[in-house]
Amino acid sequence: MTAVELRTMLTEATGRELPADLTYRFATPRELAAHLETGAESSAPSPHSVESLYVDACLDGRGREFMNVLTQLARFRPAFDNPLDLDHAPRPVRLARGDGGPHLILLPAIVGFAGAQQFTRFASGFASHDVSVLPEPGFRPGELLPADLDVAVESLAMAAVRLANGQPFVVGGYSSGAFVAHEVVHRLEKRGHAADGLVLLDVYLPQAAAAIPGYEQGVLDGLVARRDLIMGAGDEWPTAMARYWDYFWDWKPAQTSTPTLLVRATEPISAEAAAHDWRSDWEFDCDVVDVPGNHFTFMEDHAAQTSRVVREWLMRKDRT
């Protein structure tokens, strides 16, 4: 049973809307059950909550307009400026265990709710590897936003080192999470603590994505179609999304010597995008593998094939 299926079952059993990341917050089923017995989780989000207003704006075709509102709201959120403060350190979520290769440390997309639910199907194909997710700080109730991009990257880089615990590791990022993954790898490489690899899962630089007709709307439509996976996660994630997007809007990746894999979806996100040059690209030399599905379904319906090509790349000796 996947974490998403467990959440659905618990929602039906309790009659309550449960947060998207609920099943990832507890180490054992007993701890989760004890938490549910307290009745601490709220019911469905208010129709006037920030997350509800954002989803409604996307449904009305005004998602980008509302993003400007979220950017302003994010400036009023409390922030932390010391990445050494473990009270604000990213909390890793282990999705798979194995000793057959490097520890795969994954960074979720920062558009939408940045959580481990993005990788549940993908991780199920890694029985021979440790697979963990490092959610970017600021998306969950009670979390502070990083004061700037440098604080965010430093906090995640330190968390990755702690998680690897001296063993070989590879950092990966899905969609916009690949921006963050690249920054973490670049920082660790400069410190002489290089990752064994960098995996970019269908990445589009912000301004490149904005230049593809129909791409942004296709992403928003995809998020809204999957809103049951994220609604109830709180009002923090929409403003965190806006803050991180603001950090990366003008971002340009620096070249690294870390072996890099770009995994590209082969189906366009929308009919409008299909008429243009819509394929994911990376400006530096890297290995490129195409997989079936679009920007969402290659990590869902086709997750088994996506995880297989990443596993095979991790075992290669001639990675670029």
C-alpha cells in the first residue's frame, strides 16, 4: 500500500480530510494511529483559506495573477536566517531502504506542495537503494521560510550530508525541485564533498518555461487535477511556493563536474505546448534519457520505467 492509498483509506475511515503529508510525519503506524485518536487534524480547509483561494484562482485561469498576491503575502511570513539552527532543519522522509548503491536524496518540486508524496511511486522501484526525500523548509504548518536562497540551500546541503552519513549519495530533483538539487550539489562540490551524481527529472528553467505557450497553464491544470493530494496541507505551502519561485526566477545554473542525468518526459503538458519546442533541456553536458508520459504522468503512471532508467544510470561507470 502506498502512502497516498493509506491516506485515502484513513480519510474514508475517519470521515475527515487529512493533510497531504500526514502519513510521512510519523515513523510507525502506531504513532500515526495515536495522533489520529487525538482528533488533532482539522476537517476540510475553509473555502476562504489561502490554499482554497489559490486553487480557485487556478480553476478560473487566474493562477499566475494570484501568484503575485502570494509573493506579497510571503514577505510577511516569519523567516529563519541561521542554517545551523537544527530547529529549522529539513526533515527527511525515508521512502526505501537498500544497500545496493548510493543513497538517492530527492528534492520535491517547489510548485505545489513540496512533499514526499511526489516520489511515492518512483521510490517503489528502488528496493536496492536507500531513497529519502528532503522537503524544502517552509511548506508545512509551523515551519519558517528561509530568509533567502543562500539560507535555503545551506540548510538543505547540510541536511543532505547528515543524511548520507559518510556514504555515497546522489541528489535528484523533480521539476522545479531540480533547481534546488543543482544548487545543493554545486555547493557541496565546492566544499570537496561532491555527490556521486545529480538527477534532473524533467526540469525547465523558470523563464524558459514561461516562454513556452501553454506550458505554465498546463502545469497549473495538472496541479488542480491532483488537488486532492495536497488540499488540507495548510496555508503555508502556497506562500512558500511563491517565495521559492521568486528566489529562482532569474536563476542560472553554474557548471559542475558532478555526473548529471536529465530524464525527459516525451509527451507535452498541453495541446498548446505541443505546437512549440517544449522538451526539457539542460545547458551543460549530461546524459539524457527519454521516458513515456508527460510532466506529471512520467512520475505516476510511468514511474516504474522512470525509476528503472535512473537505477540503470546509477550503476553505469561512464556517467557524464
